Amino acid sequence: MPRLIGPELWQPTGVKVLEPSALDAVRDQTNGLVVAGPGAGKTELLAQRACYLLQTGACRAPRQILAISFKTDAAANLRNRVQRRCGDELSKRFHSLTFDAFAKSLVDRFGSALPEEYRPTLNYVIDFDIKNRTQELLDGLTGSEYGFSMSEISTIRVDRFYEHEFLGHALLVPATAPTSLQNRVAVALWQRLLKGGPASQLNFHMIGRLAEFLVRLNPRILKALRQTYSHVFLDEFQDTTRIQYALTRTLFCNSGTIVTAVGDSKQRIMAWAGAMDRIFEVYRGDFHAVQRDLVMNFRSAPHLVRIQRALIAAIEPGTMPPQPADNGADGDGECRVLLYPDHEREATHLAGLMVEWVFGQCINPREICVLTRNKPAEYTETLIRECGRLGVKARVETDLLDLLAEPLAIVALDGLRLAVLGRHREAWSNLLRLLRELRGHDESAPQVRQLERELATQCAELGNRLRAADLDQAALTKLVAGFFDFLGSSAFRRMFPQYLQTTYMRKQFRDLISHLWKCFQAVGDWRQALTETTGDDAVPIITIHKSKGLEYHTVVFMGLEDSAMRKFATESDEEKRNFFVAFSRAKKRVLFTFSGKRTKAGGTAVAQSRKSIGVLYELLAAAGVAPEEVP
């Protein structure tokens, strides 16, 4: 057991310095709210706080720390940072999950405690399309089984029903009879999805409501969870939905658990997904939280920080302006707005710039990112082709990011790297550490040497079988599944509770195998197929929403146009925040593009405008960034 450090002797590890407000937040023993802008080091602050709590005994064994993030890769990043700084023994008591994974783990572990009417089947299916199928599902409630007429269902406003009636309220004790037609329909739809077939159909919104319901109805479970977690971290708190906040409040409000929320209201771009308005104010009132503001920006070059100040003044007047930690010794930073006559000239010019960045300036393709407001495949089809012609790979990754960030995918790819490459230091270290944890051995245990031999043998056998002439997708599926059996599938699922209910795990597994096989068929070589799978040598193309929490040397935002930000006239604050998030991903360089004519998805060329979003161009111009015509 590692020796504890006195609180007065503890110092941050792995970083040069924390600003005073951040250090105060790290050491705090009350509920807190840390307001931190882009590049302020929110993830590092939480990692240091976890280290402080574990290393000083403020979180005393066997109690644990729960960290909740919105994105799988953010949860993994935080978990890895804590492990590197604290070591295996202490970091075992640090659990880093997404909101969805945490809620799912509660339902999977304690679902039998739900009232029978709301108890999903053990083999429930996660259906991501329930919201889009609301009208179809409502139509299915007509007839004798549910007792609704077509005329009654026709009065339901589908655009409001899903958010405000079906999911807008906490689930009620079954004895409480619904009153309005909308409430009765909502209860009936829950019953249809839960009990209307051999397997319940749920999405993560429903799972969140069920998780809150079961802990509210079961004091013993609530007490056990509060005793388990002495501290809770809530990352990207500005994007918290009503369902997620309801679960958080039920679990930890007025308890002995200390909650630390971290976020930035200027980056609240998930209102369309239900992010609560005024969430910071609500949280401060409910949890009596003390607010601390961070002002340092450790990401962006000085010139980019100066532009951010102008944007912040427009988004949230009166906000404390950020200060650059970068002294500009290796460059002040660059921001340009490029105006093109059409999308083809845009593509050829940008492709030429990327060639210079990758081959001339030796910037890793993964350090360059192309962002679009939405539909990246439509905006970047010509760019991808032009980049490929010049020897630079670029690919749309919006749908891949979540899959490749899954723990299941990370472990499978590490095993395949060792199988194909023979040696890979990071993959070997990751898998050996995982194997030790799954088998319950510490770093000094004599069994570790045996684990090393077993892992080496398993990966070598996997490599030999991958080279078999008769390998097909079914055989690949069996091989990778066998690798998880070697690791210990049951123990793996317990370590990552989002996989406790196996339907979700099987879906992620099938999606990964399908992508791997597609890449292998395209290139015919496993070494290159792994590179194609992970995109290690490709410029990523994603939406603004997928870029949250990420950072790049160079960011190119394609399509700063009215048609891309079509809601600007009615939702200007939201679109300004989207613009700010896109801008603030960059460390050194930001480019915005406008195309006078744009052809998308093989259609006809459509003239573009920037009149509606002119205020964004005005903000940049006021900060010294004038548009440049590219002939």
C-alpha cells in the first residue's frame, strides 16, 4: 500500500505549474464549481485533484472517486492521467466513466430493484433511433391493447411529446395515476418499449431516467453509492441535461459526498441535445458550491488568445479575459479568413496548404483538423480527393471517434498491434497493466512474469492466425473474441460496467470487427489495415460538436457561411458559441473559409452568402483578421 503524503507536503506531479485558483480547487474539501475556458487545463486539474485526494488520504480506502465525462475518450484520457501519476494501486479507486456508461451500470447492476412495470428485460436492446421513431411508436399505441384511439393520438404534438412528456419528468411511483392524455400516452409508451416484446427497447435517455428512479426508490442502494464515493467530478458540466442533473442531484445532493463540477458556459453548444440553461446557477444553489474561475490558457498562442478575448466579450460580456501561458517564443499564432470563388478552388488551395504543413513544416496529420458545422462528408468530398492526389490522407471521422474511444476497441487494437507488429511499447504496457488488474496482481507479484509469457504467446498465436490464407470476417470475429476470453471477458465487463449488459458490448464489437475487416480488404495487409483503422496518418475531418475537448496545432473551419449556420438568425448565441468552440481548438493556427459557390453531394452549385453571420466576420475584423480573397 503506497504511503500517504501529508496535505501540506503534497505537490502537483507531471506539470510545471497550476495557477492559484486551480491549486485551491485541487485541495478543496467542499462542493465546488470551477469555471475554466478552453485551454485552461480542466482535465489536468481533475487529474491533480484525484492524485491529491488519493495520495493524501482525503479519499481514504476503501472509498472511491467517481469522475463523470460526456465523451468516452475524455473519460479514458482522465483515467490514464490519474494512473500515470498515482500508480496502479491508488488509481484502482478512481472510476472514470461517461454519464451514459454510469447510468447504464446502475440499471444493469440494480435493475431488479425497479418496480416490475419499469423493469427492463435482462437482454434489453439499446435502440438509438427511438426519438426519431416517436410518431411510429405512438401510432402503435392505437387499438385495444393500449386503449387509445387514432383521434387521441393525432392530438399529440410529436415535436414536444418526446422531450416534455415522455422524458421531461421524473418517473412516478406506479401507484400514482397519470392525469392528462399526454401523461397517459407517455406511460403507455414506456410500457410498450419495456414490455411489448421479448426484449425491452431502451435508449440512453430512458436509461438515465430509470437509473434516477431506482436510486430514488431504494434508500439502501442510494446509501451504498454515497458510502462508496467520497468525491465526484463532473466534467464539461455546461452540457449537463435535465436527466443527467436529476440523477446527480438524487444521488449526491445533501450527502457527505463532495462534488466538483468543471465547465465553461461559453462552450455550451449542446442545447439541441437538452443541455440545461443556467445550469451553473442551479448547481450552486442546490449544492451550495463555491465558484472559482481559471484565467490561464495553456493551449493557444498569444495572438489566438487575443482574438478569443474579443469573441468572449461578445458572447459573455464582463467575463474575465483569458491570459496566454505561451510567451510566443515559437510564434505568435496565425488566424486567416480565406474567401474562395467556388468549392473547387477552396479544395485545391487548402490541399496545397496541407502539403506544406505536413511535408514542409513536418506537422503530424493528426495535429491538423478540418471542422464543419455539420455534414462534413458533403463539405469535404473534393478536399479529400485533392489531398489524396497530393499524397496527404484525410478522412471523415465523425462516426468513428466514439467507436475507437470505446475501451473494447482500445484493448482489441492494442492486442492486434502486438500480434501484427511483434513489438509495440505502448500496447504492451497497456495490455500488461490491464491483465494484472483483471487477474488481481500488483506490480511486484511473482505471477507478473508468467502473465508476460502468456500475453506474448497469445499475441504471437493471434498474429499467426491473422496470416492464414482462409481468414474471413467470421474467423476474425472468432479470433478477437478469443483474445478477450484470454484476458477474461467477465472481469473485463466488471471493470467497464457499460458492458455488463452484453447487448451493447456485442454491438460495439460487431461494429469494430466490421470496420477492421473493411480496412483489411481495402489494403490487403494487416499492418496498413491497423493504420487505416485508427487513421494515424490521416487528417481528421469532424463536426464542431465532435471536436469538444480536443486540440490541434492547426484548425481549418470550412464553410463559414449562412447556409452552414442557418439558425444564426434565431439562435445567434448558440451559433456564436459553436464558432468560439471551433476557434478555440487550435494551438497555433486557425483558418476559416468561405466559398462563393458550393456544390455538395454531387448537386448543382449554389451561391453562398455571409450576410446573416456577418457579425462573426465583424468580430474577427475588429481583432485584426481581415478577409483575404483567393483568386
